[in-house]
Amino acid sequence: MRRHHVAAALLGVAITISGCGPTDKDNHGFDKAAGTPVENTLPANESGWKTIEVVNNRAIIAKLKQTAKETPERNKKIEETKERQDFKDGLFGKPTEELAEALTMQAIEGTIAPQALERLYGGYKALEDNMVIFLENSNQNGERMGFWIGVKKADDRLTKFLQEMQTKVDAGEIKAEYIHIFYSPYTTTENYDLTTKVYETVKRIHRLSGYTSGNHSSHVDTVTGEVVIGHNFLSEEEKNQIIKQLPERKVVFEQRGRMIPKEGEPDTFYPEKEFTDQPSKEGDYIMQLSKDGLLAVSAQGRVYNKATGELQFGATHFSFPEAAKKLKIGQRVEVEADGPIMESYPGQGGALYVTVLPEYKPAGANMSESQVIRKAMTEAKKTSGDELLIIRDISFNPEASAWTVNFQYGFQGQELEINIAE
């Protein structure tokens, strides 16, 4: 986050709180909520300032007061937003008054408030150690749009922030309704630390359970404080172990794809009908196989250069147990990855499941698609050497009883045609 110092005269104002700070007669520029909700319905609040209102099930501990009736500069910004071409084109969603207001709030309150906080607290790391901050961009389900500041312990720095923001409200620069200050039982730093601990816990469960595959991720939701664990291997018993270790947090488990196969369960699936008489670009071609891995290359290329029509084909090295025993070069397959793919070329990742697709074998042909590809690759490598071979097209001529395989290889995208007689 960029550091930006805003020069502003601090008014001698007090904060609307209960139980600490100046008395009501000293109050200027802050709105004290009328009445107090029933105590046992309030969310927890250990900030040092009492709850004055509950919004989105959050304990509001201080509010700004909308003193300025006119906000001409802000209104100008809204109109400028509406005239932006990306706004009209729907880049941010359906162009509505609410969307224009949300984008303006992000640009004004969502910029001014965090810059002031960073300066008053002494840097962004200090903000992480003391609070959570986030934007909510829509007034839906009774929630309030705005820049939210969740403070664990309120102190003089927060008082100065409120004073400075109230000055800007008085001047018509920002709107009070878009700055929300509430009690948060956790800080950003605490969320980071918890994320690391949860990740290590799940990693240990994975290791001790003896899984050879499986992926997981973890993070703490800044807005809700929930611990979110993505996985494809945790059992109900293992989930309960994690929940017991986190009694103060809600834990949400998100299954990512299919669960990993248990011992004895299949990880490779074959079609009911082995052959089809219709050519297909579905899936990926297996272009290399090893004991525990395969290279899958897209059967369908995408146009990389519109001027030349140059095609680009995706390629990924997958680790896959006993790949050479289960699969054949030239087969078209669908691979379900076991987690993220490294962004290299070819990419690198793990395969959880492989589904073999029906092979093209037209009427009058003795060989199938994969058999032809294996023969054609043997011939093609005499020219391409060790370069990665990509199949651009494969076709069968029934009159000549011959196949034609068009390859692409090398950084320059050289093309090579191989003919295979039946």
C-alpha cells in the first residue's frame, strides 16, 4: 500500500463511546445511537469502547456524523464514473446507480481512510497488528456498503483517525455512512499466524495418514473470521480433530474436486465403447509416458496469433502412479489434476484421476487413433529430435487406406506431415 500524507487540521472533538473518553457535552461531529440493544443479543466487544450499534452482526464502537449536506466533489466523481467506457461496457457488472456509488466509495473512502490509518498507526504492519480492514461493495441482505475497520483494542490513534475523518466529512470530502468502526476479536496478523498453524496441522494429518496424493489449502476469511480449509482427502474424523483444536473459530471445509482414491479404488477409467467413428478434439493426447508420469498435450489448439493463425497447445507433465502400466501414448484423455499446476511450459502438476476417451477408428480402418500416433511419432522424431511433438490434426483417407498426422514442434512452430499406410 502506498504511503500518502494528508494535511488536515484536527478538530477538538470527542468520540461517541460509553464507559471511556470525554462526556457527551464535549461531543462534536459523531452520532450516538439512540438506545442500547439487549445485552445478551450483542456480539462480543472487548475493545475498551462500548457497543453503540450492531450492524451486520458487528459491534459498532464509534460513528461519524454526516454534517455536510452537499458533497459536490464527490458527486462529480460519481458522474465521471458513469461516463467511463469500462463502466458503460459492464466491466464491473451491470452499470447501475448502486454500482457507480460503490466504485466511487472504493476510490474515495476506500483510499482516504486506509491512507490515514497507515500514517496514524505507523505503517501498514502496525495496521495488521491492530486490526482488520476490508471493503464491502453492496447493500444486500441488510448489510451496509463501505470501508470497514475492525479494531481489537481502541486507543488514542483511533481517536485521532476519527477526528481527521470527521473533518473530511464536515468539508464534504467523504460520507460518514461509508466509514464503519467495529470491534474485531482478531487482527490481520493473528489471522496470518492461524492460517500457517492450520496449514501445518492439515499437512501433518496428510503425512501421518500415508496419502500419496491429495492437496489442501487454508486461509482465514478477513470478513467473517472463519477458517476455510480446502482439501480432497480429509475424513470426517480428521475434520473433527481440526475443529476441536479451534474452539473459538468456525471452521469451513471445502472439498476441491473428487476425493482421492482410497487403497484399492481405481484412479483410471476407460470408456464403455473403446472406439468411435467420429474424429474428436476433446481432451489431451498422451505424448510421453514414464513409470510414474505422463505428458498431456491439448488436442485442440487456440489461436495465438490472429494475423498468422498460429496455434498454441497446452501441455502439462503430470505425476501419476504406474502411468506406463495403465495408459498408452496416443490416447486422448481427460486429466483431473491433484492441486494447482505450475506455470511453466510444459506445466507441472499431479494427476488424481485419468479418464481415457474413445479412440477414433473410422470405417475401413484397421488401426486406431493411438496406434497411428505411436507409429507417426517414431517417424516424426527422426526430424524433430527430442523436441516436444504436438498433434495439430489426424485424418484417415479410406480410398488410399492411409492416415495423415500433422505435427508441430520447436519454438518456431515448425510443421511436419507424416503419412502412415494401413
